[in-house]
Amino acid sequence: MRTFSTVEELKAAVGEEIGVSEWHAIPQAQIDLFAEATGDDQWIHVDAKRARSGPYGTTIAHGYLTLSLLAPLMKTVYEIVGARIGLNYGLNKVRFAAPVPVDSRVRVRVRLVSLDDVAGGLQAVWSAVVELEGSDKPACIAEPVTRHVF
């Protein structure tokens, strides 16, 4: 984990790769819980028997499940000391470049794109590339925006 002890250290890191999370496995139970929580119960995600004859030969994680993993994975990559809270402010860009088959492992590679002063703190734009183990193609490419209040 990369720790930023001062705002100056964080500002100096703009343009740099900050780090890479550990691998995270996505079992069917997690996919099913996401389907239940969101109401997105399309067969490609939850019906293993039908999915065997589908385009991927198995169930796949929801794109939004993959996207939702950014928060827990990114918090293992960096820490901003002194920030009272970090808030999700939104996303500038999101693309789901490859399906994530059940039982796959993913991780996120994080780069700090920009950092701007805002009322009460800083606004950071990150590049987050969700890598799929064993694939040359990323599962998701996103540009999350966070606000850090001091």
C-alpha cells in the first residue's frame, strides 16, 4: 500500500502509477448476491446450466459488479493520511472490455491522473484498470473521481 503523508506528496504523484491490488476471486455466490441486491438476474449471470451453452460457456460477473469492486480494491492500494474521509464523486469514463467468468480473479492497477483543490479538500481523478488473470485484455477500464476532505 502506498501511503501519502502530505498533500504535497499526493500532488507530486500526479501521473504516476500508484500501485496494484491483490487478486480477488469472484465466486458464483458473490455473483448471485449481486443479482439479488440489484434485481439483475439475467441468466448469463445466475443460470449455470443455461450459461454452459451461452457465448462464454459459463456464468459471468455483472459489469457493474466488476465496477463495484473498485472501492474495496482501491482502498488496499493507497492511503491519504490526514483526510477525514474519501468520497466517491462519480466516474468520467467506464468501459467493460472483457467478460469476467465465474471463479476468475481480478485486480486493479491504479494511476493518479489529476488532483485539484476543491472546497474543503481535494478532488482526485484516477485511472483504474481491472485486470483479469490470464487475459491480455482488461475486464474494466474506469476513471473514478474521488473527493478527499481534510
